[in-house]
Amino acid sequence: MTPITTPCDLNHRSPHESQLSKSIAQICAQPAPGIWRNHLFKDIEHLVRLAAVIAIALIAFVALRVVVVPKSFGQYGHYRGAAIAEAAARPVAFAGHETCEACHTDVVDQKKQGRHVVVPCEACHGAQAKHADDPASVKPPKLDTAVVCARCHEANSAKPKAFPQVATADHSQGLACDTCHQPHRPKIDDQADTKPATKVKK
Amino acid sequence: MLLPAAAVAWQYLQAGTPEASPNYKLTEHWWGMLIDIPKCIGCGSCVRACAEENDVPEGYFRTWIERYHVADWKIERPEVESPNGGKQGFPPNQETTGKNFFVPKLCNQCAESPCTQVCPVGATFVTPDGVVLVDKSYCLGCRYCVQACPYGCRFINPKTNTAEKCSLCYHRITKGLTTACCEVCPTGARQLADLKNPQDPIHEFLRTHTVQVLKPHMATGAKVFYNGMDGSVR
């Protein structure tokens, strides 16, 4: 029969090691007797080192996070809250037809007499926020009606059937549209047209 | 007048529409848009205005227009074209038979947006007022969101190398203005909608019209509503 193998002798330690163990045991203030004392010492020493490493890593992580993560992160959700204000701070290019109409009341009256009442100013005239900022020095460029009108009114089978369309080559033979039409009130024979404008764009 | 344009608008808006208060509160709005397809004439004004307002690089689009041609019963195989995003309008249509119409596209400002869910750094998000924005200073340019968007509404800006998309003109709507595309639309085919504002005409419109969102089966919570949309629209 083979003898039963005994576990290694846990009391078998070098004198130096046992001295070190004693000092740790004093710190722990809970000296365990006999065989368990030496066993615990070994583990505690190991765990203290590990705990120290974890504590340093944790402190470093928290410190780094405080420095790196923007203050507004998490204000509304998992993103930088200040980004909302930054997006809102961008300057506008299109002033909006309300702004135009505040000054150009004559054009408003003219447009009300025709179907172009629903067409906002900057659809044809382009972005005019700079003009609205400084009307004296920034003037909108003169429009080429042959180009601008055709953008909407050039015939195309995909356009709604009720929308007024012409094949410009046949319709005007290259003449600018404003030769005959007043762009703000395009219908030619509408002098007697007193139909009030009923549909106003929101 | 030395005031900036938005401030000029404010004066007017404050006088005319008191509900457009300058004290913009994030929690009091829930933005979306209404696209009235039967009104769209494919003029490309919205695409040009968007590019100018938001400094969109040439060849990239935050909004674009598609022209559909559906031959008779083939609604599963529509022919779709969008030359330069419809920025210069569309050439005369060769197709005169079947169904032909324009569909403007833009970010659907999804409430459950797939693009924000995949962002690994929190650079894109849904604001408390329901707009999906990109934080340029946080974006890594990893392109996850570009792939995640089921509507193809995102791209990488070649100048900044960050993700970019329609911001629903956040800098305008927070000042009481409408978006650039809605502002210039000559037929009213595009309308900005505040779904939290009971005075907004969108509510009456949604009650009385047959309205759809794009790809409802994706359950993205899209807030761009399409009126009169054909089943062939993808």
C-alpha cells in the first residue's frame, strides 16, 4: 500500500519570513493561532499589495475621468450636454420671409394679388440674412428670370399635374420671363383679378 | 439695423406670434417634419438652401430629392434617380407613362434612432426636443452610425472627417425660425412640425390625412411624416 501523502508543512518557514509575518499579524490585530497564522499571513501580504494596486488604479481612473470627461457630459443623457447649445449657436443664412416682409411691404401687397403669395422670398432671391443684417451695404443680386423661373416651371412629367408648367424653349424662345411676367404677380391678365389670397404658407 | 438676422426675426415673431418665445425650453418641443409628396415639384430649392445654410460639402447631402418612376404594377421595382441630389433640379423626364413623382428625403429624426444606439462614444444623440444631433468635437469618424442609419441619411464630412447629418436646422428652430429647406420650399411641400405644440397645424393634418413614415417596420420612431406616399417609396 502506498502511504497517504500529507499536505506540505505550512509551518515550514524561514526565520526571516516568520518575523515579517509577525509584524503583519500585529497590524491585523487578530493573530490566528498555530498553523492558520502563517497561512493567513501569506494571503494578506498578497492581498494588501493587490488592494494597493487596485486603490491606486481606482484613484488614477477617477482623477483622469474628472480631468478628461467634459463637465456637461451626462447632463441630459450619454452625451455632452453643451453640444446642444453649440449646435444652436450657429449663425443663420436664411433670414426668413417674416424678416423680409417687415421692410418690403410693397412686395407683400404685390404678391397677395397673385398665386406667388405662397412662394417665400428666399426661394428665388437666395439666402439674405446678410442683407437683413446690413440692408444698406449688402444688396441682393439681380436675378436672371430665365433661370430662376425655369427651376420650378420647366415642364416635367413627375411634377404635379395641377402645377403650372411650360417647356421654356417653346414658350418663350429664350426670352427672359420678366419680359412679359411680373415675377411677384406672374399672371399677365390679372389686373382685374381681385380674388383675395386665401392660402398663406405657415 | 445692426441686429443679427435671427434677432430681427425675433422682434417680428415676438410681436406677431407670442408663442414663439425667446426663452427656448428643450422639454417643450418635439420636432418633426411633414412632407407633402403631391406638392413637391422637384425644384431642388431645399437641397440648395440646406447646402448654403449648413455649409454642406459639394457632392454630399443632408437632404436630397428622388424622382420615382413606377411602371404600372411594378411597385416593388421602382426606378429611382437623384442627379446630384436634385440640387440643380431634374432634367425633363423621359418617362411619361406609369407613375412619376418626387420624394424629398432627409434625416427622419427618429425617436428610437439606430444611429445613436451604435455610437461608441456618445457623439450622436437625441436631444430632449427630439432632434438627432452630432457632437463634432466628440465624433471619432468610426462610421458605425453611417452604416446603422436605415435611410442613408449620414455621411462623413471630408473636411472634418466626422459624421454629419441633417440637424433639422437646430440653430434656426431654437430661434423660432423654420428650417432652411422649409423656408424656401415654394409649394409648401415641406413643413416643420412641433409635435408637442398643440397649436401646430400638424395635428389637424395628421388627423385628416393618410400619412406614413419611411420604413415603419424598422420601428425607428421616425418623425418625418409623408403625405400621399406611394407604396413603391423605399
